[in-house]
Amino acid sequence: MQVQTAYKSPLHQTVSTTVTDYWNDSCSVEELTYAIEHGAVGATSNPTIVLNVLKKEMHLWRERIYAIIRENPTWNEEQITWKLIEEMAVKGAELLLPVFERERGLKGRLSIQTNPQFYRNAQAIVEQAVHFHSLAPNLQVKIPVTRAGVQAIEEATYRGVNINATVCFCVPQALAVAEAVERGLRRREAEGLPVETMRPVCTIMVGRLDDWLHVLEKRDGIIVTPGYPDWAGIACLKKAYGLYQQRGYRTRLLSAAYRHHLHWSEFIGGDIVLTIPYEWQKLFNASTVEVKERFHNPVPPEVVATLLRLFPDFRRAYAEDGLRVEEFDTFGPTVRTLRAFIASFHDLVGVIRDFMLPNPDVILV
């Protein structure tokens, strides 16, 4: 008699047969529910994600937005916006709470991002991070890897915040994060404070580094073999991973910003987290890509050599000392990403403004 086994999707196979974890790249109730069903053990959000989730699931939040406005008659639109962001994060964290409890605090967290406008102010970042940390037992806090952000990562870690370093694209940034976390953890340990369930992660936004090389192709008239720039983020993450293993850092790497299936398939088998947007989860689960360990396969040497030769910014991203902390804020992908996050935050505030000050011209139409 042949025994039938339950079908496992490619993403579920990834997490059930290897040490690789995956998170949902959204706090959407619908999307997070789907992800958990397919093996996800965490989730993340940022201003762009929150804006898109609100547009998609406005029916879940409309009345609550009006209630927040009524309950806080002196608040301005940014204060209302942050209250909404917090409640959306806490709602997502509730969905992950069973995972958090099952894994005894080692998994099952949702990341909420600090105000992207604070990227130059370490104190403001830390204060908001500590506040977010208090909202739910399983919230992780995203801090940008800017000059001020590196300082904030150490201090927030020392204060017991599980951080998720974001706006990070390269090896020097990833190393700066790991060192800052170690300093924070050692300070806690020196005072006898617990660190056992702290699980800091460092995101490398692999697709955004690829995007930047494509921008440079056009801007600087660079001729490169098609497809080569799409390995840039993969090469940096794999190199950073090797250095993390050699140095025994307690931070775990996380890949984000998906552009193609290599951003999943090339990372299968690594002791990392994959934070995957819902649309890409659906595509991967419907694909015929074989689920097998590829993480320890090196990036083709000719690809790395070509990128190093043609793109000075790839050399800066790939070398351990390619960027100084003082240069993080002006690195091309950092500038582009911060601008996008800040713009999305302002767009989100605009949505709340329409609740607080409805446009009379629209109402009369």
C-alpha cells in the first residue's frame, strides 16, 4: 500500500529541509496568513509596505483610523499616522505570536521600521526603537545602517531591543552592524542582563544593489554582459556570510528586495532569513525551480571579476573596507532607498490627511 504524503510548496520545502528561514515582507493580514501557512516564521514592514497594505486592506482599517482621530483630538497627522503604523504592526505580531511561543522567543517576530526621517539622529532612533519594543513581546525594530543608525543599533541592542538593520546593501555595512550589535550585547552581558532570546538580524537589500548597478549602466554608459549585475547583491551577501561565520557574530543575515528567483534559489541552505514579498512567494510556490542547497555554491568568478572591473561602486560594496561608516549616508543605494522610504511616509501621511481634512471638492463631486 502506497502512503501519500502531504504536498509541500517550494518555500515550505526550503524551510523544512534546510536551516534557511523565511519571513513575509509585509504586515498585511491576508499576505501574512498565507505566508505562515507556507512555513514563514516572521514578517517585516516599512513605510512603502504599510502604504500598500493600507490601500489593499482599507476595509479593515477605515473605522479604526476615524476612531484614532476622535480619541486624540489634539494630535497632528503625523502622530495619527504613527499610531496607525504601530497598530498595524501589533496586529501582524499577533498573527505570529503562536510561532513566537512555539519557538520560545527565537522566531515569530514582526519588524516595524523607525521613522526614516531620523536617519541622521541616533538619539531619536533609539527612543523610538525602545518605544516600539514595548508594544508587543514579538516586535523587532528596523534601524537604517547610516552613520547615526550604527550608533543607534549598539545602544538599542544594549537596551534589549531586537534590531533588524535595514537600508543596508553591502559588506562594509553588514560588518558595521555586526560589530555594533556585539558591542551592545557585550555591554548587556557585563551588567548581567539577558541576551539568550535576542535574535538581531542584518538585512542586505540585495535587489537594490542590483538596481543601482543597472542605474550606473545607463548613467555611465557601461557595457556589461546581460545578467551580470543581477548577481551583485548575491555576491555581497555570500561574502558577508562567510565573514560572519569566521568571526562568530551573533547577528543573522537576511536577504530582501527581490527581483528574480536567484534571490531565493541561490540562498537555499544558508543559515539566513529570506524576507519575501507576497507576489514573489506566489511565483516561487508555483515554479518548477528545484529546491536544493545552493548557498555554498560560489558566485561565478567571471561575474565577480567583471563587476569589480567595471563598477567602482561594486568594489566599494564587495570589499570589507570599501566604505567607511562616514560614507554610508552618501552611498547611491542608501540615498535612493531613504528617499523612497521618506516619500512613502509622506504619501501615507497624505492618506491620513484625507481622513482628517476631507477634500471638499471631492466630496461635492
